[in-house]
Amino acid sequence: MRAAVLHEIGQDKLEVLDDVEAVGFGPGKVRLRIRATGLCHSDVSAMSGVLPQPAPFIPGHEGAGEVIDVGDGVSGLSAGDRVLVCWLPACGTCPACKRGQTQLCLAGFMNAGTPNFKRPGGDVFGFAGTGTFTEEVVVGAGCAVPIPDDVPFEIAALIGCGVTTGLGAAINTAQVEAGSSVAVIGCGGVGISTVQGARVRGAAQIVAVDPVASRREAALRFGATEAVSPDEFADARQRITAGEGFDYVFEVVGKSATARTAYENTRRGGTLCIVGAGALDDNFQVNMFELFFDEKRILPSMYGGGDVLRSYERAIALWRAGRIDLASMITHRVRLDGINDALDQMRTGESLRTCVEL
Ligand SMILES: [Zn+2]
Ligand SMILES: [Zn+2]
């Protein structure tokens, strides 16, 4: 079958090959036919080595499709079911799952070191234990989450990562208060979802900060009340908060430099929410005096910062009610052959979300 493979970490192009096989089917597993997959910035970060990932590997972790086959012992799923791919499946029994914090369950990561594809040349890994830039993938049953019939595959794919991450940061983690002031630094697909989450929560001002003009324009369409370049951020803070700083600042880039900017633009007693996925060797610095004296709350948000399945359900409910716009987040569509162009568009900030149709 066809799949897009990265041969070595650090390369920036994928090779679309037709000699790839999805392996590992058996008890507790399901075989999926992927129909749509979004391109998430984490795919690019794994390719460049910012996020740890063994290679060769098939990127993609934001996907949806149909169940083709179900292994022994799998209940609640059968062939033909429409599902989205959850790259962080909950085991249901670990302490994190028992507390309802399934976004912190590590069970899924245990599989990430096991190759789930192979080629005549050898084993191929899937990104984060999934790998959706492919026609078929075998995953644990917990990675296949049934979706209602009215949710198109392309919308379900977005909910599988970016939308859940961004919405959850505003709703679960920061719990943005009605009438508050919010700034969102970084307005790709996740940042736009954070903007939408802040709007759903009733924020009075939502300032989108991004160096790319097309993303700033997009942020305004999705509910930002103002959109500025990083150079204009200090001025916006002065005008909107009288210099005090924002009630909430979301860092959706994944870099210590932007996290520091976010920290400095959070008001005393306000909330800095870290949403971006960053590197192991990039350290965020805060001095001990400002940490206690300014009482800014630093709240990291991993995959929406709450029970993952509940976050999916909420995203679907908000989308169905017309309270969030997911269809307009898909700014580009490609077939698998166009994947490298799509990666370039993501790197330049031209696309919010590219939907890869398979
Ligand atoms: Zn667990
Ligand atoms: Zn993602």
C-alpha cells in the first residue's frame, strides 16, 4: 500500500512509496483504512528532530477512517465503523486514567517504540505510535474512537489532535473567564482552536499574535478581536490592558523565547498557558523572585489538558451547534502525492490545516 515515509530525522521531504505494509495486527488491535488526515505542526517537529521519534517513520497522527478488521478480544468496534485516530489512547487502569486525566496516560507511548509498518528494506515506525500518512494502519483498539455519522472524516481528523489541543487549553486548562482579556501567541491550527475556545468561554478581548499576515487575517475570522504581529504586541498590551498584561496568554509555538514573551505579557496573578510542543533541550527560565512575587500561574496543557474522549465529544457538540467553525480551518487539500508541497506551506505559515485525502 501507499504511504509517505521519512527516511532519516532531519530530512525535510517525505517519499511516497507503494511497498509499505501495516503490521502487528492481532488480539486487541484494529486495522484501519485512513480516509483523511490533517497535517499538524508536530509532524514537522518530529521530522526535524525537535520531538523525539525513531526513524524511518511515517508521520501523521491526526486521522480518521474506517475499521477494516478487528482482532480478538476487541469489543465495541466492528468492520465498517467510522472512527478517528486517537494518538494518546487511555489504558483506563493507570493512576492518571483513574483520576480522569487520560491525557497523561503513558500506555500509548509504550507502543511508540514498536514499528507498526514494514517495507522490503526493513521496519518503519509510525509517528507517536500511529502514522496516518498511509492508506492503512494497525493500532490498538483504544486508538480507534467511533464518531457519529454526521461528522465528516476531515472534521474528525482535526478533532484527533489540533482542535482538541487548542480548545482544551482554553476550556479545560486555563478555564478562561467570561469578560477576560486573552492573547494567543502562534495562530496555526492549534492557535486558531485556542482562539475559538476563548471565544466560546466568553473572553471580551482576544488578541492573536503571529508574524504571518494570512494567519492574523484568519484569526480575526475565527473570533480574535484583534490580530497583531509580534512587534505590535507590546502596543496592543498597552492599549487593551493599560499596560497591566493579559488575564490569559497562550503560548502555541513551543519555544522558550515565545514562552518568555507570553510570561512577561501575562498580568500579575494571571495565567500563562503553555500549549506548544517544544524540544527537550530548550529551557524556559523564570527567576525565583518574579515567580513568587508576580504570582503568575504557569499552566501547561497537554492534548487539551483533560479527559481525551470527553474533549472529543465536546468538540463535536460545539461544532454541531455551530459554536465553533472547523470546516474553514481546512485551507488546503492534497492527495498523498502532494504531501511535500503541503509541508512547505505549513513551514511558511501559508496553511492553517491541510487535509490529506486518501
Ligand atoms: Zn492509563
Ligand atoms: Zn498534533
